Amino acid sequence: MFPTPIERTVPAARIAYRLALFASLAVWLLPMFGVALTSIRSIDDLNRGNLWGWPSEFRLVENYTAVFADARMAQFILNSVLITVPAVIGAVTLACMAGFALAKYRFRGNLALFVIFIAGNLVPFQILMIPVRNLTIATGLYDTRWALVLFHAAFQTGFCTLFMRNFIKQLPDDMLDAARNDGLSELQIFRHIVVPLVRPAIAAIAALTFTFVWNDYFWSLVLVQSDDVRPLTAGLQSLRGMWLSSWQLISAGSIVAAIPPVLIFFFMQQHFIAGLTAGAQND
């Protein structure tokens, strides 16, 4: 089996593995540590160039309070929730249904349709920018939350369908045939047999999709322009000062924006790991 489990390697390899693990963890967390440190500094520290040293003054409460007082942060958070939650529900629901059809039904064009779902994931965002923007203007959805909800639900469905189709394909056909013989309809089979069995995969893909949509910045700039519908990632630019960039406030706002995805992964880590582990076993 490759790679060799670390427990079976020589002591030198285990030491090197642990050192590389700690070094990778330090490099990975260094930018976040810098942002967290900046979020509690004073503006005087930043103007003096004290970017990595110990803060001369801790302004934890002042900076995080100013994020909500000086900008419409609560409105931006609400917008992000109203955009992300329906987009994730829509993408995962469509992906489960499409994955079930592609995995368990034989019909002409099945493989071609599956290839289209895969190919859709490879299209760069920049190519879609002008057509999608024109489409939202033509349909009256431009500068509304629905423009982002529908786009994210449609675009994320491709990757989610690829993910769910591979899980559902592993379910034994005999079990589904037995359910049909017992008189269950296809919709009942989907709701009462397929969905419960792939629940770890649903949790894993929902957590990933939530992170993708919540952290989106590009489409937040392309499809909306008013603060009433702007999500949190795009709304952070309102924290910029008129003459100087208020990096301490932008950093505090960035920490606030990162909290929901972290909480999602924290509370769903058991299902998330189970879903990924099941996928690895299936492969």
C-alpha cells in the first residue's frame, strides 16, 4: 500500500514528518495570525510600521465595536446569510436529485449529461462575467440578492452533482429494486432510502459549498452594487478610511467574516470527515 503509514517508517522519517507538519502549520496560520494581530492594534501602530511586533495598545473592543458602528456590518452579514443559505440548499438539493438520476437510471445521453456537469466546473469565472451580468440585467435581477442566489446555486450544482453522483452510484441496485418491488415510488425511494444513506456526503458537500458561496468576492462585485444587497465580503471595502486605509478595522471585519465558515466546519466536522472518508473508501 502506498504511501507507507507513518507508524511503520524509520524514526528519522517520523521526525522529518512531524517537523514538516509543524512548519506547514506555521506557514498556513501565519497570515491569519497577522490579520488577527492587526485587528486588535491601534492605527498609530500601523502608521509607525509596527506590523508584526507586540501591539503598543490593545484595541480589541474598540476595533470590533467600530466594525459594526462605522459600517453596515449587520446588514452585510444578513445579506450573506440570505444569499448563502438558499444557494447551498438549492445546489445540494439539485445535486442529490441529478446525482441519483445519473447514477441509477440508464437513459440515452446519460454520459454526455454527466460530462457537461464536469465540464461546467472547468469554465473560468472571468469568461462568464459579461454574459451572466447581461443576463441578470435583462431579467431584472441585477443588484438583487436573487442574482447571487441563482448564480451560485446553478454554478455550484455542477461540482455538487459530480460529488453526489459518485456516492449514490455505490448504493447497491438490489436494495433499490427491492424497494420498488415493495411498492415505493421513485420519489419515496429517493427521500426515504437514498438521502438518509448519503447523509455524510450531503453534510460534507454542504459545508464546502457554504464556504465557497460565503467567501465569494468576485460575483459580489459583478452582480450587485448597493449596500442593501451587498454580502459581507464585498461590504468590507466600506471600512476603508477616506484618507488612510483603516487596516485594523478591515482586519477585524475579516475575522468576523471568517467566523461562520469556521463554525460550520466545527459543528459538522464529524459528518464532514465521515463523508470524505466514505468517498476515499469508495474510490
